Amino acid sequence: MTVTAADMARQLREALEPTQLEVLDESAAHAGHAGAGPHPYGTHFRVRIASPRFTGLSRVAQHRLVYDPLRQMIDQGVHAIAIEVLSPVHPAATPSSPKASPTQSS
């Protein structure tokens, strides 16, 4: 069975309820490397994720939370997962939101 970015994203959404999630299949860039497999997909992924479940956890613990729901996929041949834990986005911090001006005291 071939693992897809959509499969991985679905598992992570169910397990971690992320506020941001991007899963990229970077397998084609690793063709010919160890663990690349015979197809240019399904072996090397990049996960960019933010979740309230990461709050207060060490980086190692955050990564474990990502790896745990993907264990079956790893057993099916996923060779590498690069994890980028993102800071949660707050509505006031989005580029499309107006920036608050600093207050001045009189």
C-alpha cells in the first residue's frame, strides 16, 4: 500500500486536531537515496503542524505526538518524516488583519 500526503494529513487531523497542517510528499527529491523505494512518492514527507496539544511540551514530546498516529504508515514504508512544529496562529497575527497601533499616554 502506498502512503499519500492526504492519508497522512487525515491521520494527523484525527489525532491532533491541528490549527494548521501542511503535509508535503518530498519523495521525488530523494530518488536514488536509501529508503526511496521504486516509486517517486510515498516515502519522504514534510509535516508542518500547529496544535494546542503541543502546548507546554518539549520538542521531542511534540514530535512523538506526530509520529505516534503515523506508526502504521512508517511500518508500511514511509522512510522519513521532517516535522516542523509551528506556533499557533492567532487572528490578530495574520497578515490580512490590521495591526493594532501602539497606545500613547498623555
